[in-house]
Amino acid sequence: MVPPRKRSPRVFFVRTTLFLIASTLAVQAFWLVPDSLVVVEYPLAPSSWPAALDGFTIAAVGDLHGGAPFVDVVKLEEVVLRISAAKPDLIAWLGDYVIDTVPGGTFMEPEKVAAILARAKARYGQIAVIGNHDRWLGAERVERAFRAAGVTFLRWQSDTLLVNGVRLHVSGLDDFDLSPDYWPRFRQIQAEWRGLPKAEPLVVLSHNPDVFPFLPPRVTLTLASHTHGGQLRLPVIGSPIVPSSFGQRFSRGHIVEEGRHLFVNTGIGTSILPVRFGVRPEISILKLIATDAVAPQS
């Protein structure tokens, strides 16, 4: 009879340690991080931002994905309360208010999402744009829901705010794609931008940041979301999967290229898989400063 092999204490220790690490990471990725919510302020200083608008704040939030795991009515109400508590001058909703398919998710009607978000308070109101999930459901339905709730909805349209005697222009694009149908409308709105006085800032809202390289220098600041920050952000390597043609280049935060400014919000909900790690759901409060002395932040 062969005597049973003795289990090495070292092997047992290694296996136990690995199990505990894996369990901790799983709890973080599938529960604690997706169910969290942070409010982060970023100072941004586009070179042409006028002194009269120094300190103007924009709450930028995208990818709410109402009905996704951990994004129920209570979470949306928390988003509204925390944005209102920050007292922004303007709220920019950056698309993807609904879900397509995500394990553990329950579809939430865009009418319900819009009615909740419309309660958020900002000095100059709210402006919303369309996302890819919204288009898949029905762009016209989502647009109607927000307009009925009293939220300005821009799709190939612009709005002008008068702030401290300065005209601030905000343009909303359709969700970016490479189809031939996109470019005629894109060229048309660019022609409209060329007619704006150079001293008046122009903020462009686009769900997908991939449009950024195609925008002219006339755009003062571009706001986007869509990437979720990759949802998984690992040490050293960053986010292995980012839904962008440019990989991690526009995955999150403040990006400056050739003097042009982009900010990508990492969103609230999840898509495909109900998991987040290293990328917490975030309400981004952008404080616009009339100086170029502030370094880009991520």
C-alpha cells in the first residue's frame, strides 16, 4: 500500500494566497467598484478660454446605462443628487442612457431615465447627446424622451448660452461612425462653426471620442464618453480592451493634442460584462480656467 503524499505547507500557502487574491479581485471587479460612484474635479485650461468665463464648471457624465447591474433608479437618483450638490454651471449628458444586453441587467425605458436625470440642477441647464446604445434602441425615441423631460437635446445642432456677457456655443454631434451618411452632416456643422466669432468658445459634445482627430482647431473643448475607461484597467498595461479605433489613446481623462483639448468621462454603468476594475464610475466636474498654466490630467 502506497502511503498518502504529504501536502507541502509551501504549496498550500501559495494556493491559499492565490485563491484569496483572486477572490478579492473578483469582489472588487464584480461588486465593489461597479457599485461605487465618485465625483472628481478636473481643472482644464483650453488656450482660448475667455477670462470672463474663468471658473465655469461643466458636469460631464456619460454611459449611465440605466438598468445595467448596480444602475437602478436609486443609483440614477444618487447621480442627480451628487451633480446638483456640486453646483455646476452646465450639465453635459454624453449618451448611452439605456442598455442593449448585459448579464444581470434589466431594460429601463429611456423615458424613465430622462425623467430622473432632468431633476439635476445646474445654473445654465442641461444638454444631452445620443449614444450608440440609444441609436440601437431608437434615436428618435430617446431624443423625444429627453425633450419631453425638459432637457436640451442636440443632434447635429447647436445651442448658445450667454454667460457673463460672453456667448458660449455648445454643439452636439450624432454618435460617431465611419458610414458615408455621417460625413455630409459633419461637414455641414463644421461650416456653421466657421461662422462663429473666434473670441466665442465652442464646446462640442460627442458620445464617441474617435471623432476628435477630425475636429478643427476652432473647437475649444470636446467632451465624450463611450469607452468606460476600458472598464478594466490593470497595472502597467492599462486597459487591454477599449471600444475605440485608437486603443488607449482616448480611453479616459484629459487629452491634449496639438493644442486641442478632449475630455473623456469613464461613465457610470457597464456594457457587455457587468465588471469594472481600476475604473470607478465617475461624475467629472470640469473647471474651465482662463490660463494655459494647468497641465493635462488623467
